[in-house]
Amino acid sequence: MSYDLYLWAEPNPVTAEQAADICNRLANGDKVSTTPSTRHLEFAAELVTHYPRLEDLTDLDDSPWNMSPDATDRRVILCMGLSQAAEAGPLILELADRYDLVCYDPSTRQVHHPAQTTI
């Protein structure tokens, strides 16, 4: 089973309903729902120093990913095994805070806002 997370730069706090709408649009290939930022690519570059992309591994069992992180200047999509989410999750949220990105979990409809965001 796959555990997916969607991350994007958002200047204002979003509700779970707003995040679900953005997530659905991103999952369907929308390229204008989020603001362009280098933070997405910087986040992904730092994340793969801890958990390398699948194509960079010889033993895929060493990775939490079901597919390599997918990052553009507008969003990051992460797909990992459910059993690995507990291990990788804290680092993902730490980096999301560092890079000021919203992190949305569509399975639980939880929105993680960057630490400096006030709701």
C-alpha cells in the first residue's frame, strides 16, 4: 500500500478542504494551482540526501519510496510504503518546516503548516 504526501509553497494557511482540492488538482497534472518556488526543488534535493531516489540505489529494500520523489518548481509528490512512513515522516515534516512548505496527507486529510505559519 502506498502512503502519499503532497507539498507546496502556500503564503496563507489552508483548510483541509482547500488542501484536498489543491492535492486533487496536482494529482491530475494541474500546473497553475500553486506558486512557483525553488523551495520545492531544494526540499527534494535535501530529502534525497537522506533517502536516495530509487534509480540511485542498488538495493531497493533500502528505500522508503514506492516511486522516487517527484518535484517541480510548483510542488513535491512523495509516494512511500505505508510501513516506511513512520520512519521517513518526521524528517519530511522537519524539512517541510525548514523550506516553508505545506504538507498534505490525503489519506487522513491532515494539513501540516510550516512552523512559522499561524492559523
